Amino acid sequence: MPSWEKSLTRTQMLSIIRHLRPWDSATPDRASVLAQSSDPKRGEAIYRGRCAACHGRRGQGGIGNTLNSPTFLSIASPQFFRDMVISGRKHTAMPASYNLSTGEIGDLVSYLRSWARPKHSLAEVRSLLPAASAEIGAKIFAARCASCHGGKGEGGIGSRLASDSFLRIADDKFLFSAISDGRPGTAMPSWYFLPSRDVADLLKFIRTWQKGESIAVNRPARRGEPEFGKLIFDKACLSCHGPEGRGGVGGQIGNPLFLASAQDEFLWRTIAHGKQGSGMRGFLEGRGPGTVMSLNSSDIDHVVSYLRALSNKPRVDLLDREFPGASAVAGKEIFLGKGGCSKCHGEQGEGSSGPSLNSLGFLKAASNGYLAATIIMGRQGTEMRAFGQAGNVTTLSQREVTDLVAFIRSWERNPPTVTRVIDRTESAAREGAGLFNRYCIGCHGAEGRGQASGGIKGYAPSLNTPEFLRAADDGLLMATIAIGRPNTGMRPFGTGAGGVAELSAADIRKIVAYIRSWENNK
């Protein structure tokens, strides 16, 4: 491969690249991936063939991130999985789309989501409620919920729960749905892994904040005009709840799962009478001082109809809630200092012992809620600890969490140029040399020089050239070793990939460290 640097202009090089790009498979249609029926069994076969080499046969992680983690699965929406498969993570070992069709990506997402099967049911929880323990529920709340909803249910990143007016119209099915299904795209996870007994105890404890009698909300649907409702919503509600109810100072009331579990009467009463103890004031005319804007009963009917129309609106992407007032400047100080995030993720989020965070593919797929929930809950089964629960080495306040999210989000607007570098110590390179000589030398030749090798000559491309080593980042090298290069003699070496041999993630990193040591010999 000659050098064309002096023979071709930059424009000519880009023209050749544009000519080569169509050889890759077409980008899957994002809108169709989750709209089609999918088969988790087919997805399992795809996972084993395409993903297990990096993420492990059971999603336990390796070169790639741990996927089969309860806290991760509780916040990773189908849309997140879809976009990560399609976009990949640039400058890491995570490739984009991997020549998968739209249907195959849907099958793969379906299989990954099958790891998050609920360990409880509404029927079982209801049967356990009479004997449930509020005292035990309080302990579960403190461990699982207080970081977002406040120690006394006063709210924060999560909505206020200790509100009598709210609890009187929120029946057990509504609360169960919120706990079990979560609110995709927000910081509210799906607590699918809690057993029915824990959910029953938790509901029992939350009910201790209710003082008045419950109000039935299973009444006929409200009749209004969505078009009028939007006009009223934009004037009276948008400033707190954001466009289409995506959230802001107020909660994400446009969330499809929230609207699916909230009866029309629940919505009407909340708008009319407000939410006691929160910033949500009642809008029904005649309520007296404190009403932000007076609406009559028909006006509220229109707003409810507009919200209901939002729940029926087809969406490719989830709504993403903003965190008003969050400071990226303050977040940077936490990332580099108190939080200690840079020690694992690199000073510019390029990744180190922890994964890369500054990839545009990742940042486009991860909502602000996803980032906040990950910081608060950590990732069970990995080194990513929780920062929102008392008792950890470092506990971050809710404001510090949102500041940290704002800083991470700033990389989407100003992408860092630093990429992840693996451990390149002499000991790692020395062990990598032994592995290279055992598994790679037969094709790539001694010291990766191919046919130009002075020792064992190879027939595969030379790796030991300044141009190649400068162009290939560590992620490309690891991915090529793990998953191979289809339709060539380069077989995969990742665990479970069906190649000539199976190498662990640690072994692959050592081989890359050895390949990188050649740069020091130039």
C-alpha cells in the first residue's frame, strides 16, 4: 500500500472515501427497528455470533461493557439499545451496525431486553399488601428511592411522593406500574428485579404519607379537543413541563408509560387542584389566591385530551428532560475532583479502566435521565459504584448529579479529540508478545511485518508500519482481534466467536499493548 499523501489532494482523498462508503451495508432505518415484530430467539443467535466476543456469552462484559447488569437493564430503554447498535461508539471496540438488517437489530434488542424479566406481578403484590411491612418498606425506600425522591418523599430529580392530594388519586396499580415499568428516558428506572414482597412493602410505606380517603379515578374518558388543549398547555404548562411535556422544572408528563397508567380523571384532578406540597398549583377557576392561571372545567378537558393525544403519537426517540439550572462548569469540577470520575473515564471522558463517555454515538443514545440514573445507582456487578446512596465512598447531592450530567452533555457540543488508550506497560507488552507469537505470527509475520519480516514471513497485511499504527486507534485493534474481519482470512479470537482460538479480554489488550510497543522502535 503506497503513500498517496503527496500524489492526491485532500479533496481527491475524500472523493475516494465517499466512493468506498457505499460498499458498506445501508444504515438501518431507526424508525422501523422497534416498530416491527421481533424474535428474541433469533436475537440470541445474533448476539452469540456478533456480540458475545466482546460483551461475554452472558453479557458479563469483557472488551465491551457489562450488559447483563440489573441496574443497567433497569434504565437502558429499547431505543438506547437500538441506537447503540446502529451508531456504535467511535474510537472504541464497539462497531456501528455491524452489517445487521433492521429486523436483525430488532431481534437483538428483543433478546437483550429479555434479560430484564420482572420478578414480581401486580396480582402477587396485591395479595401480599395486607400483611406488608411499612417498616421494611422504609428501609427499601431509603436504599432504592431516596436518592431521587428525597429521604422524606419531598422530591428532587424524581417527583414528590409525600403528597396527600397525589396519593389519594394514585391507586396501587398506578404506583406498581411506576415501580415496575419505570419512566423510560428519565432517571426513574424499572425496578423489575425487586421481588413482589419488596414491592408490597414499598407500597405500604409510601401509603403512610396518605392522610385522606382515596378517590376513585376510573371514570369515563374526558371529552376535549387536543388542538385547543395544546394552545392552553403551551400557555399554562410549557414553562414548567417543557414542550410536549418532556419535563423541566416540572416532571415529564408526556412520558408514554406515565400517560398509559394515568387515568383521565387523575390528570384532570391534578391540573385542577394541583399537587400538594409541590410547585404544581391548581388551575381550576375559583380556587382563590395562588392560582397561576384560571381554567374552567372544559379548558382542563382540552388539556387532558392533548396529553392523551401525546401518548398516541408515534415516536422514534424518547422525550429527554432538561435539568434547568445545571452547571457544566460545576460539573467539570466534580468530574475531575470530588466524584473522581476522571480516574476511570479519563479527563476528557475518553475512557480508561471505565468506558468512554465522550463518544457522540453514546451521547446521542443516552438521555439526561439515563446519565443521572447511572451516576446515582452505579452499575451492579462492575467497578461503577453508586454515587447517590449514603454509605458509599463519595455521595453526590442531586444538584451535583445534574451538574455532572450537564458537563458530560457538553461533550456533545464540543467533542474532545482524545481517544482511549489501553495499558501499555512493559509487562503488558511482554506478555502480549508471547500471545502474538502464538496466535498471530503465522499470518502477520515476525513483529507484524508481514512478508517484509526478516524472520517468519506472513501473508497477511503488515501491521508494523508507522502509517497503520498512526491511523488505527486501540479500539479498532481490539475490535479486529475480537470479531475478526468477515470475508477475509482474519478470523475472530474473542470468546465465543467461533474462531481458531479464544482469547480473553485481558489477552487481547496485551496483544494490542505489544503492537503499540512497535511505535517506540521507529
